[in-house]
Amino acid sequence: MTRDISIVGGGIGGLVTALLLSQNSENRITIYDKQQKMGGRLSFIYEGEDRIDQGPTIILLPDMLLSILEEGGISRERLPIVPCDPLYSIEHENGKRMFKYRDIQKQREEIERLFPGEGEGFDRFIRDMKWRYALGEKQFLKQQFINKKDFFSRKNLQSLVKMKAYIHVKRLLKQYFKSEELQNIYALQTLYIGGNPGESPALYSLVSYSEHEHGIWYLKGGYASLVDIIVKQLEKRGVKLVTGAEVEEIVVQQKHCKGLQVNDDFVAYDDIIMNGDFPIMDHLMPVENKLNRSYTPSSGCFLLYMGLDKNYDQPSIHRFFMGEDFESHMRDVFQHKRLPEDPSIYTFHPSLIDNSLAKDSEGILYTLVPVPSGDQIDWSRKEEYANYIMELLEERGYPDLRRHLNWLKIKTPHEAMQEGLYSGGSFGIAPTLFQSGAFRPQLKPYDVNNIYAVGASIHPGGGVPIVMQGAKLLADYLMEKNSSILQHK
């Protein structure tokens, strides 16, 4: 029995959902995206023949990513991923530089070298996180909670208590590390998903552990080249990809979806999947069906994309430059809502290992500073702040950076908001306690038949592999549901 399925938004969540569902030839799938290309956050910035990833740069959980793609019919051989070793460096203003390694023993030696006496705490951290990760993956990451009672089962509640999910990441890390510098080194990973280390539940400390368990990887050609691989597979299967499409409304009658109003035309569908930033997608619903819920957005990003006339010699393509007071930076971002004067800065220099990116230039450099989301910042002077950040980079690890610039592009939360990211946050809604697990929007967020959702703001959360896992949860749910419908006919 043929089912017409529409996916509103061509981000990685929508694309992977389509990849999994399109293996059944009876699913006729159309993806609509308002941009002129698919991919959402996973896209490139271009300048002439140069290109650089616009959004995500760090590949975590490679086995999850590859296995889901494999399940969708894309073999591992089609994704040339290479391990980063060391994973990255963390560099402090006092000159202290720590490398993070996947290898546990090597990491312990590095910690003891820089933080004598902290090795024992690191051993306990790894030992505890190993079982917590296995438990969290099984009971939370790979489960959906449409029925919230499933989340609040005795088994789950006992697990949450065992995993200390009721305390925040920074507080948990204090139980393992005495040094505040080391606590911050293992807390900063909550920023990968736009969370405050001082507020995000301790469950998210598993992100820093996963770097040891699974490593950090790089996709040759750039992370966004994954989109082209998926799109080609979808086109082979006859999935219809519509760009430049303005979806105006989801048409609902008596709690049953009927279709979409697209570019002033009505198109009927059996199932509709939302893949835009979920809080914004709510406006597509009829008034009587809207959730009208307020959410806390994730942090924003101040991004510099640069083409250089050289590559800088460095041991890893990823570097974190810590400000003098990391806590102050976090307060500026999440509480005071102002530009940090003492920022911590992340840089990504992929042209060191990938010569396919810089065709007109010699080198490519990506720089990210966590900043507040929302509209409290006046970004009309963004060039001044960019100049300040480049000045700091020149002092910390990129001498004469501005002299080596071929081109520079700047992106702020203001542009992110214009592109459809909720409140300009780069990672969906924030990973707070009451926006995690069953409290986060689920794959069936409305009391309306046949309307579903996937993406960074939907459980299980943000980050490319995690969004892909959300797509798998949705595809599995739909295949089981539609199979059950057929059996009863």
C-alpha cells in the first residue's frame, strides 16, 4: 500500500529519515526545503573555489553514524573518515597545553604530566563513565518516549539516580578532578550541543567520555560532503527533493493531518515529518493544535571563516584556546547575555590534512566563539569583534593571522535566526534538565494523527550522529506503525 510522505526541511534529520524510509518502495517521499540546497546546518561556506564547513566540524560516535547510514543502504566504504590523533589540544593563557587522546593510558600520562595527582580521579571517571554510557545508550539514547510513562518507569528512574542525572556536569566533574582547569577541560564538551556546563544535566558528561571511547574523526572533503552522498542515494530511489519551497501551513482536520500548503498550493500527504527547528515549526500548525510552549534556546556561535595564504603547523586540526576565566565566559553567554571580553575560542584547520578544500587559497581556518543566542547583542559592529578575536588568535597560536588572510566571512546568531534557527541558537533547544529525555519534544509531538518531528530540538537531541539516531527512532516507529495498519486491513 503506497504512502505519500512529506518531510518539511532537508536537514540531516530529514535526509536520514528519508534514507531509511525510502528503502520501502511503497513510501513515496517528498522533501521540501526553503533554501536552495539540502543539508540545513550541515553545509559549506564558499569563496571562489575554496570551501569550508559552515556548521558541525567534529565527528563523534562514528560507529553510530556509519551503522545508521549502512542501514539506509550507504556502505562504510563511501565515507572516507580518518581519525584525529591527538583528538585536539586545550591551550591555556598561562602557557599550559594539554592534548586529549583517545588512548586511555596515554591520556592518563598527559594528565599526570600537567596535573600531578589527578590520574587516580581520571581512572575513576573512565571506570564510572563506561557503565554509565552503556546504560544511557540503552535506556535513553535508543528509546523514544512518546508515552512519558515509559520514561518514568521504576527502572529508568533508578538508572537516572545511579547516573546522577539530577546534578549538573560541572558538579559531577568536581567529584573526580580537583583542578578547575581539568574540570573545565572535561566540561566544555556540553558546548558541542549548546549547553551550559554549569546547568546541563550530568548525563551530558558522557560526551567527553565518548571521545575516549569512540575517538574524534574527520570526513575527507568536509563534514557537509555527507549531504551529497545521501542526496545522491535518495535521488536514485526516486525521492523528490524540492528546494526554494515555502511551506505555509500544515492542514489538519479533526486531529488528522491532510497535507501541506506549499507555495500557495495544497498537496495531500498521508504522513508529515517536521525537520525544521522545532519551536519555529509550531507556527505551521493550525491555531487549535499549536503547542505554544516556550523553550530555552541553545547558545549561539560567532563564526569566522577564513581563506589563508598558508597553513599553520599544528599537531591537531582542532584546538581550544581557553580564556583566563572560563566560568566568566559561560556567565556572559548564558546569564548576562553579553559578548565575552575574555573568550574561549575553538579553531578548526582542516586544510592541514585535506587539500581538497583550499583551491584558490593555501589554507582554510574556521573559528568559533560561544556567544549568547537571542537578539540582545547589537551585531552591527561584528567586524570589530572579529578583529578582536583574530588579534587574540595571533597572540595565542596564529602569528600574523590577519596578514595571511585571503578572505574572511563572518556569521552571527542574527544570521542564524534569519536562516530559521530558533532564537539564533546553533544547536536547537538547550540541553537543560527539563528539555531532556521525556521533557524534550518527542518524535510525535502533537495530539494529531500522522504528524511527526525529527531534528536537533527533538529527543534524543543535537549533534549530527544523535540527530541521525532520532531519525532512526522515527523511521523504526513509522515502519512498525504502518506495518500494523496493513495487518489490520
